[in-house]
Amino acid sequence: VGFQKILTLTYVDKLIDDVHKEFRDKYRNEFQQKGTLGLLNGTFDFKDDFMRLLRDAEESSKVRAPTVMKTFEQSLKSQKTVKCMIETRGEKPKEKVKNKKNKGSKKEGTEAVAAPGKASAGDKQPSAAGDREELTKDEILQKNREEFFKRHMKAGEKSSKSPKPEAQKEKGKKPRVWDLGNSNAKVLDYSNSATNGSAEACPVEEFDPDTALGDRNREPGRLYDLEYESDDEAEEEKVIQNPSKPSAKKGGLGGMFGMLKGLVGSKSLTREDMDPVLEKMKDHLIAKNVAAEIAVQLCESVAKKLEGKVMGTFTTVTSTVKQALQEALVQILQPQRRVDVLRDVMDAQRHRRPYVVTFCGVNGVGKSTNLAKISFWLIENGFSVLIAACDTFRAGAVEQLRTHTRRLNALHPPESHGGRTMVQLYEKGYGKDAAGIAMEAISYARNQGFDVVLVDTAGRMQDNAPLMTALAKLIAVNAPDLVLFVGEALVGNEAVDQLVKFNKALADHSMAQTPRLIDGIVLTKFDTIDDKVGAAISMTYITSKPIVFVGTGQTYCDLRSLNAKAVVAALMKA
Amino acid sequence: AMAGRLEPHLEALRRELRAPDPAVLSVLLALLAVAVTLLIWRFVQGRRSSRKAVLLLGLCDAGKTLLFARLLTGKYRDTQTSITDSSAVYRVSNNKSANVTLIDLPGHKSLRLQFLERFKAAARAIVFVVDSVAFQREVKDVAEFLYQVLVDSTVLKNAPALLIACNKQDVTMAKSAKLIQQQLEKELNTLRVTRSAAPTSLDGSATGGPAQLGKKGKDFDFSQLPMKVEFVECSARGSKGEEGDADFEDLEKWLAKIA
């Protein structure tokens, strides 16, 4: 087992494969004959082999040593004669250029070099006249620098000269007055009054009827349909099918025997066998609303898992692949850690602090509706709820929550719960900072002894950076116990993008060592999809967090928990 | 008169048997062979499906793999976190003929459920290994896993004997079996309330919701379960460390009883 993320060594995968093969080959007998007892009792003297393999892998991945620098004697410069390196003032530009190239200078600009400035020539001259062979790097650098500055000064002089003739040219143009108050309509009217409304407005030479009308063969007055390009595609398909048909005919007999052989014998699965089945499965998954990239990755991982597996008798490739895919899907949907909200609320009750749940998601997925459903469920289980209206943007958000609160209180009046109001709304109107309201709501709940705080946030698109920052700030500052992402079951490939960007925003803007990410998913509008339940797979695959609740309608009782096997059965159903 | 009517038929049969018509005879023989094969096959299936496995379950680092190695070989082995199951036949010490298949399953969160799915039907008994030292910290996780095992429909139907082995007793801070039992009962009591109060499953009618554990109204007790539950203390490492023997006579006695 190796962990790639700690040490990014390029040879780890290959090393693991090599070790695996070597170990298996060396101790093949022991495994085959004695099984598990052989594993337990045998002594495996593998250290030398392992060290050898490790050394090989390391050597194969070593970067080539950086090239050794050439010594001075080897370079071209030492082979040049002294004479060509002498610089004198007023030298011809051609020689200067050659000189520069020999020294390996990157600075071009032949014209600038032409006349070395009189200012800097003085100090250059004694050094230039002196020992030519020992032009050190620093001196070359300095010389180049001076030339560069010279060039700049020259350019500066040139540019200072150029605006003057332009300004003189500008004086020739007519001044344009943009002052609206004194706008003289007559001055701004450039139309030729004589041509307005007259038939000869557009000179005939400029108008070409052919290009303007386009297709000359069209019937005047008829509205044509939008042209499809399906003809080309149909032709392509026919062309592809034709060569495949004869090959199918040829392989007919052989194929039949192969199928029988595959049914009975112990055949090991290869990629080629699995590819057509996996293609079909992938298309089936995509048709069931699983995000395209997720479907591709799923099929890839199933292929890798099944490669080389020996099939039993009377099992076809299709059935093996289907079963493997089903197992993989069930495992994806069954969470690692089951989120038991009631249990955690009880724990928080014992510590005398409220249990804070935050709902986030894009616009219009059903956050407020499902918040009301969850608060109803919590009240039924005897916990008092404080709803924090942190959606300060959308018109009517606070009123919506107030209506829900009133209804819930009517359903569960204080009299039936020992005199305490089970639901209360904490709101501060519109336009305020959501994080601040959340913090006040939590401290209010702690003072008043509420068991749960449900924080409703405004819907936001995942690529709206300032809003994502605001959400991340709300979650980082208030440290809720549970961050629930609300997503609708109708979403297709968008689910991947939404979840990735939400998680990324939460991770980026958190100051803590372990940032609070999305802890669970609420899948809403489940009653609108028949069996196209792929969104559940996409979301759990991306975040590897469980689906905590499923919303199946708009009344308070339409809250369910996920049944992994049923969802997978609906997904695999043809 | 009846005998008279039967006589010609019997005569025909006797004539057939004496001068057998090959076609009819071969058909009869074939049918007989098929019938015998089916009987044998059903018999063999029945034999194979008799549950002979003892599963070793528990959280990660509870000591299942070391216990497995000690039971089979008696020697100490350095172990790593299991990522797959291991199975071997364990012969009870005094009674040579009795043997069970010990299956050691990985305890890691992402693997434990799928391996349990695979092996639960073959389980005659379950040994649930608990880390007595870290128990105080892990109470909730231990109880959650135990709950998942106990409400499983196959487990409830077969009711395999359950042994909760409180491992790592060689460490001084280890909790006693009695304390572990009390804590687990309390936690399972809470869990069954919260789990049954969870929103019903998507197709609620089909699965009927999670099974109720124990009796309603009364506090949860391990005696309310349909299977026999015992608690033992053991130490896979043993009090003398790696050279000495493991300390699990109670476990071995229980295995002998099961086999």
C-alpha cells in the first residue's frame, strides 16, 4: 500500500506492481498449497529483493545530471583573435554586431549601437584600449547596460521630438464641442438633408444585390425551415456500418463457438471483452442523469477492478460487469460515516449548547422548504428549533420563514410540549450581513435554551466569487456542527461543478488547519424524477459525503432518508 | 374383472421388459440419471450452505487479525490494517473432528459493510472484538457498528451466537467486560430510538423500516435479543508479551462449544 500524496515519487506505482509480481512469483507455491495458514506460518525473506527493486526504481527515475559548464578554453571566445575584440569609438556597426554576437549578448538593436554616446565614451576608452583578452563578465554586463541606457536616451530624445509635429498637425483639425447644454443640433447633424427620404440615398455602386440577397434561387416570400446537417451524419453512420457488417458475417461461426466457450470454461476477463458492455452501461448511466464525467470514471474503475478476473461457469461478461457496477454504486451511496442528526443533537443537548445546521446551495433548489420540513421532523422528536433567517437578499424570504414558523407552531402548540414554543424565528430584516445575524442567532439560542439552530442562507451561483466568499465567511466564523448542501435531483452535469466549486470556496476562505467542508447533502425534488436518479450518484461521488435527507414533495411530511439499494435498483433497471 | 383388465397391461409390460425396445429403455435410463443427479446436487448444496463460519468483526485496530493468527498458529505476528478478508479452518483443540472456518474481516469504515454483506449468510457465530482500552473514546462508533450488525435482516433470521470479546486486557487501563456491557446497552438504547425516528426510507413500504431491537418500552438489554450473547475478556498479545501465549481460554472454550 502506498500513499502517493505524501511523497510525490514518480516511480511508486511501478514499484508497487513490481514488488507485487515478484513476491507472488517467489512464494507462489506456499500460497497455492497452504492458503492462509501458509501466509501466517511462512517466513518471507523478502527484504533483499525489495531493496533491489527499490534501487532499480530510484535509478530509473533519477533526473539526468545537469550539463557541465564548458571551461573557458573550450568556448569559442578563447579562439578568437585579439584584434576583432578591440572596440574603438566610431567603429563600424557591422563589426560591433559581430562582436556582440560572439560574446553571446542577447541585446539586438543594431542601429542603436551605431554611434556610441559621447558621454559614456570617456570612461570606456581606457578599459577598452587595455587588456582585451580579459573582458570579464561584469565588464561585459556593464558595457551592455550602458549601451542599453544610451539607446533609451536616444529613444527618449526621439519621442520628445515627435509630439511637437503632431501637435502642430492637430491644430489643423476642427475642435469638437461635447457640451450638451450648448449642443447645436445643426453642427452635429452630418446627414445630407437633401438625401433624407429620397430614393437615391444609397449610391448604386455600393449595393450588390447578389451578396445582399444570398440565394438567388429562393422563392420570394417563403420562410424556409432551419437546415439540418443530419444527412451528413447519416451517411457517415452508413459508411461505418457497412465495413462492420461483412466482418460480423465472417466472424459468425467463430463468434458462436467463442460464446459457448466463454459460457462454460473459466475465462479471464480482458479489456476488449468488457469494452462494449461498459460502453453500453455508460450510456445507460448517462441516460439516467448521472453526470457524464462521473459515468466515465465509474466505468473506468469497474474495468480496472475486473481486469484479469476469472469468470465462473455460466456467467456472461454482461452479468459480471453489471454486478460489479451494482456493487460499486451501492458502496458509493452508502456513506462512510452515517450522519445521525438526532444522536448528535442529543450530544449537544448534554453539553448545553445548540446544534447548528447551515443550509447552502444555488438558487431555487428548495432550501427554505426543506428547512421547514426538517424543523417539523425535529419538533416531532421533541427538540426546540430556532430558525435563523440569514437570507437577507431575496424578497419575501423572511416572510416565507415567518409563515412556516406560524404554521409549525399551530401544528405543535406550546401547550402540548410543556409550555415552551417549539419553533421561533430569528430575523433582522433585509440587507444586513448574514454572518452577523447567524452569530447573534446562535448566542440567542444558547441563552434561551434552544436545542437546534437552522440557518437559512441565500441561494448563490457557484461562480459568483463575492457571494461564495460571504458564504465561506459565514461558515468559518460561526463553525456550525453540520453544513448541508441542498441540491435538486433534476440537476445533471451541473452537480459536479456546483459541489466542486462550493467545496473549493469553503476550503479557500477558511483560516483553520482543517477547513469545514460540506458535511452532507440534501437531495430535493425527488418526486419530479421517475427513475432518473443519477444526480444522487454524482453528488455522493464528488464529495464522498452521505445524502442525509431526501425531499419528496412540498408538505411537511415529505422528508425521507436514502435507501441505497432501492436507488441503485432503479438506476440499473433497463 | 379388474384383474382381467390389468392382465393384458401387465403382460405388455413384462413383454417389454423381456424384449426391451432400445429407444424406450434409453429414455427411461436418461430420466433416472437426471433425477439422481438432481438429488445429489440438492444434497451437496444443502451441505455447502450449512453455516460453518465464525466471523471476526470489530472496529479498526481492535485486534482481530492478531487474534486470528494466535488462534490458528499460536504465534505472535505483526499485523497491518486488513484490506481484505482472510479465512482458515480452525480445529478445536480437544475434539479433533470439530472444526469451524474462522473468517477475519477488515474493520475499516469503508470496507466493513461490504464484507459483512458477503459473509453474513454463512455465519454460524459472530465474534465482535472490542478494544477495551480505547473503548471510552470509541463508544459511539462501536455501538453504531454493533447496531448495524444486529438489525441486519439475515442476522436476525439466522440468529448466530454472538460473543463480544473485550480485547487488550493486558493493558492496565483496559475496561472490564461488565462495564463495556453496561455502556453498550445504554448506547444501543439511545441508538434504537434515534434510528427508528429517522425519516422513513424512500420506498418505506417495501423494507418496512429498520427492525426494532429488543422490547419496546423497556430499556435495551442484551438478553432481549433472539441470539445468545456472551461477554468475555481476552488478550491477543498475552500478558507475557510477544514470546508468551495469548490469554484467551474463555474464547477458546466458547469456540469449542460452538463447533
